[in-house]
Amino acid sequence: MYPFKEGDFAPRNAWYVAAFCKDIGERLLSRWILGEPVVLYRKKDGTAVAVGGRCPHRYYPLGESTRLGDSIQCGYHGITFGPDGRCTRVPSQEKVPSVYNIPSYPLIERGLWAFIWMGDPELADESLIPSGEQIGYGLDGYVYKPVRTMEVDGRYQLLNDNLLDLTHLGFLHRSSIGNDGNASAPEEREVSGCKVRSRRWIRETEAPPLFADTSNFRGKVDRLAGMDFHAPGFHAGLHDTYVSKSDRERPGELLQSSKVYHAVTPATRTTCQYFFAYGGPSDEYVDAYSKSLWPVLDEDKFATEEIEKILQKSESLPPELMLKSDGTAVIGRRILQDMMDQEREKVGEPA
Ligand code: FES
Ligand SMILES: [Fe+2]
């Protein structure tokens, strides 16, 4: 399936963000992840768990059911499942065979995010979750907050493509966080395994409107804009703004430094969840600034959903036009395709 090989959609043996930790509580939280309904909740001892969200009896949604202690009682005919997915009670019969169990998924909380593993649980390696050090999370002098969870009617890779090509900032987000410099500045790229790092120094330009407003500086600035992609769906970005070196009074002064986190999780083949978090120098700053980023997120959602409509309505699609600036996105796609190819090969391997 576009932009991957026919039939391919998303790697399963990988960690995806299922929710912000703060959203997992006593209440049952329903999510679609990789085409499966999932229910998230926190047990009485505080541990967050994830189990399948479809009752195996008549497919009633377990997210719309009742929590009984650490278990879920299906809202239709009352079958009960423990937090490990084991069926513990069938009200209409004595026998409870193990085929009545529902899946339970590895779920690890790291920083602001709860990461889920939907694939083979034997392969769920915690060390594959991006560490705080790798993503610039937990640094002294920064406050980090979840900002927004969005349901997007577009396939997840459209958002990955968006985040892997920040030349769009000067156009889609021209009224807020971008200008011509975002597209014309040279990009430095580094690839290592399933990670792609992109950096752009945008020098001697006016700050885009939102940065000029928040930093209260109108002269020329130098900006460092970067994004690290941790496949399959986690993007950790940074944006630092300095007074330009050519300024007579404050050359090189740091005006603003922020961290942005975009996590993209496939919900179904053509929809996804988009989790945005932000890090900045103080609580007030993060609250005020992240609020002003809402329209920016709406623009990305709009672009993604409009492209999805084009994809779905087109009888046929001409080959995509590729630009020099697509290098990072092409690498990102290739990493995901390789992950899917490897999973397919593993399935085909003799036991
Ligand atoms: S559908 Fe869940 S118990 Fe019948
Ligand atoms: Fe964007």
C-alpha cells in the first residue's frame, strides 16, 4: 500500500506510542493500533496494561465494558478477562478454556509516553525504545509536557513523510513557524540503523512570525532546526534560535530553545494517532507556546487528510516526483520497508 509495497502497511515488531502516560488511568481507554482494537488501563498497583479490545465471543468492544478490580467484564454477556488477557469467568458456564483468552501486549512507560509492542512478544526488546538521552528528554533547564493527541484520517506514513521533510515549514506553516530559509538551507543527514538525523542551520534570516513574537526580537537570526526519526514512528526535534552573528549588540545570543516530540501510530490502514509533546525553558513558556502551536498541528492534519482523500479517490496515481529534499523521507520509507520485508522473511522461515 502506498508508499510501500503492495499489501504492506506497517511493521508489527516495533514499539509504537499507544498513549501519553497521563491518559492511562482507572478508566478503560480504547485505541486502534495496527488495525487492532486495544484497551489501556492502570491496575490498582499503578502498572499500566494493554489488552485486546474485542471480546472473542460476539466482538463487543471491551473498552465500552466494565472494570472489575484489575479485570474487565464484557458489557454484553459478562465474560471476564484479567489484565494478562486470561479469561477468568464465563457467567453462563463452568468451563473456561484458554481459547477464550484475549491478547495482552507489552506496554512500557518511558518519559511522557507509553510504548506498546503489537508484534511477537518474544521479540519485545525494551532497549529499542528511544532513550531520554537519544531524544533530548529529561535535560536540566527544560520542562516537558504532552500537548495534544489527535486522530488523523490519513495513513501514518503521510505524517512520517511530513516530519522527515521540514522544507514544508516555509509554506504549510508560513504564517507561524516557517519561512523561505527552511527550504533553502542545506541539510545535514546522518543515518544509523533505524534512526535518521536531520539538521539545518538557517542563517541570517528574519525569524518566522511565531518565533519573532515569542522571543520579542525583530532582527536577523540564526536557527538550528533538527529532527531525529526513530523508526517506525517517533520523531524528536529541536529548534534553537540565536541572534545572528552579524548583530552588533547581541551577536550569537540564544533567544529560544525548544524540543518537540511527534509520535505517529498507525490506527488502521488509512488512519493514525498523532501525539505531540513539547519541551521548553519553563512551565509558563511551554503552556503559552504549545498553545500557539495548535494551528500548526491543524495544518499538518489538514494536509495529511487531504492527501489521503486524493490517494483514495484517484483511479490511478502517476509516479511521485522526487526532489533533492526528499532524501531523508526516502531513507525513512526504506527503513520501514526493510523492517516489513524482514518480518515477512521471518514468517517464511522454516521453524
Ligand atoms: S460479546 Fe462479550 S461476553 Fe458476549
Ligand atoms: Fe508540519
